[in-house]
Amino acid sequence: IEIDRQTRETVQLRVDVNSADWPELSLLPEIGENLAKRIVESRAADGPFRDHQDLRRVRGIGPRTLERVRPYLKPLADADVA
């Protein structure tokens, strides 16, 4: 049997924090199930995140965690110029 092999491709995960459900958010580095659920709860209680820095309002997300996940976040409309 001869099998053609496809070259390996890297997929870049990009998540919209204002629309993603917790299972999708839990795929981000340093974000597990509990923290992902807190992000969704914060969004429901306090409204959408205006920029990625707004994620700091979620208990458990500090500067280090935010910087680790930032490359995996989709830009938010009219935000994140920093």
C-alpha cells in the first residue's frame, strides 16, 4: 500500500472572547474549564469586553495570563491598539 503524505500544517487558533463559549475558551493556554466559565459569566454579567485588557476583570486573569493568551485572541472591533 502506498500512502501519499500531506505536509504538516500549523493551525493558528484565534478566539473571539465576546462570542466564544467556554469549551472554545478552555483551549487557550493557561485557561482551563473553570477560568473559561468565569470569562463567559463575566461577559454575561458585565457586558462584552471592550478590549483584551478588559479580561483582567475576570478573577484568575492577571498580566501574565493575559500576555500568554493575547496571541490567540481575535482583535476586538475598535480596540486593542496597545
